[in-house]
Amino acid sequence: MHPPDTFKQALLAQARAVGFELAGIAAATAAETRAAYEEWLAAGHAGEMQYLGRDPARRADPRLAWAETASVLVVGLNYHTWEPPPELRWDPGRGQLARYALGDDYHDVLADKLRGLLAWAQETGGPEVQGRCYVDTGPLLERDLAARAGLGWFGKNTMLLNRREGSYFFLGALLLNVELEPDSAGSAHCGSCTRCLEACPTGALLSPYVLDARRCISYLTIELRGPIPRELRPLVGNWIFGCDICQEVCPWNRKAAPGAEARLAPRAGLQAPELIPLLDITQEEFSLLFRKSPVKRTKRRGFLRNVCVALGNSGDPGAVPALLRALQHEEPLVRGHAAWALGRLGGAAARAGLQEAAATEGDAWVAEEAREALLEIARRDNAEGALHAA
């Protein structure tokens, strides 16, 4: 095997050669952020993501994830392959998907690259070199490792920020049984900026560096399996999978170069798609469109739930016929959110459909959503009537 320093430099060079824009070495030591992480969990900020609380000691120490770990190669892959033009980004009749979800599933893309990198390391360093690949699939605090490896700093929006790449990048880790000199952690460069906190529609960023996932649009549209809380639905806007708002306003992302990974480029039909046609997507169409895509995580019912909410926020009465069809959907989750959206849009047809649902719906929660939607229409009609009378 080459001397450790020579091997390290060759490994970092190879990481960049296979497409990783960022690469660095972290020491295989316990995370200093473990206490803060456990406090965050204890506060309930993880919501229904119970997996985040499993075995926190193992998550905080790469040596407990794999006993032979001597150092960790941490890599970053830029996924910013498309920037929506304003006429698409701000069109309420079009849905928005987080930029990371427009192409292939990042787990597959990064895992393929990391496995190739491990094979190269074994070929170069000899059979004694062993490793384990992690791409958001095992108990590791990747952000902590990445910060220690010099890839960036924790931003106030809790994302890892890099002066050159901004925050639109994925993290991956390669645990190695070879002891390599760790890189130095970088300094923070957020300064007094609080744009991310001010821009979050739902107030999910409680304070700098503290995110309540239960209010985050990404959590609400991806991780949450049940109904989106009624009070938060108007704040979701036209996001139908994930959210990029706290990244869009970050000054460091304005300076970042676009990503070059072809597998992360947007698929046809996902660049700000029209919302109304999405509501009629069949299971077969959903499976085909989102094959090997992170969007499949929501399943069709969760995706249609999100589309209903976005249509309710669109203000477009032309969405009423599609929402009335969704009011007959086989999934209660979809029917309930369609009812809410009809209450937001109003009109005679919406009212009639909701009255029928309130009277005949067999699911108690959906029936309650229909009744609440009818009350919303009545409140709005009364307010408008009072305004005209004045």
C-alpha cells in the first residue's frame, strides 16, 4: 500500500474524478454534536421520524457503525441541475418539487459512485483495505462528519453550507479501516444573515440552527404519512414534494455552480408540472413516472394528498371538477384533503359535492373535513356579503 498521505491525496483526487465536487477526511471519533442531537429528539422535533432516535450512540460514532473504522471519507455531490424560471416557480397552478427529487434517487447515484470508489481504493491500496458505504441509509450523523472533514459549516437553516457549492449537494460517507490524516473543519460564514429564518412560511426554523421538522414543508409533504395539519396547509403553497425555500434565499446558493451529474437531471414532466392533470394520475402512471425516484417514498396517496393541498392554495376554480373526482378516491387521505381544497376554492359545485360527502361519507375524518370545508365556504360567503352590504 502507498504511504497514508499519498494514499489520501490519491483517494481525494479519485473522488473528484468520479464526480464528487467535495471530498474530505474526518477522524473516526464520536460526534461533538451528539448532545444537541439528543436534545432535539427529546423536544419532539423529529415528529414521526422515529428511526432518527434509534441507537443514538451508534449514530454518533462511526466506530460503532463499523468496528474497523479508522477514518471516514466524506463526499458531496451537487444536485442543482435545474433552476426554475420565475414564470414556472411562482405559477400557483404548477407544482414544485424540491430540486433534489427531479432526477434519479440519490441513494442509488451516490451508492454506485461510492462502491466504485471503494473498489478503486482496494485495487490501489491492496486487499487489506476494507470499507463500508453509507448514503443516508445507516446510523451516521453525516452532517457532523462532513463539517469535520472540511466540506462546510452548519447553516442557520440546519443545512451544510459550502462557500463554493452552496447547499444543493448530497452527502455520502465511506468508512475505511485505513487511518488517514483528517482534514481541518472550516469556519462558519452565515454572519448576521437570517434570510432563511424569515423566509420559512411555516416557521419551522425556530431559531438559528434549530428546525422543528413537524412544521417543515419537506416533512409535511414527504415524511408525514397522515393528514397535514389544517392550520399548516395554506402555508405549504404549491410544494408537492419537499421544499427549497430556505435554500433559495441563501446568498451562498446564488454563487454556487450548477451540478453536472446526468442522473440527477430533471425527468420529463417534473419541471413545475401542471397540478390539475396530476390529480388523475393512476397507480401505473405514478409507478412509471417515479420509478427509481425519491418521490416514490410518499406513495401515490401521499403525493395526491399534496397535490390536493396545492390546488386548494392555487385559487383556481378550474380545479374544482378534478377535486370533485378526488372526493370519490379510494384513499380517505386523498378524499379528506380534496374536501379541504374544495372548501378553499368554493363555488356552487364545490358546495354541492361537499354537502353530499358530509352526508354520505363513511370515514369519520373525511366527513369532518367536508363539514369544515362547508363552514369555510359559509364564512367566506358571509364575509363577502357583509363587505358588499357595507
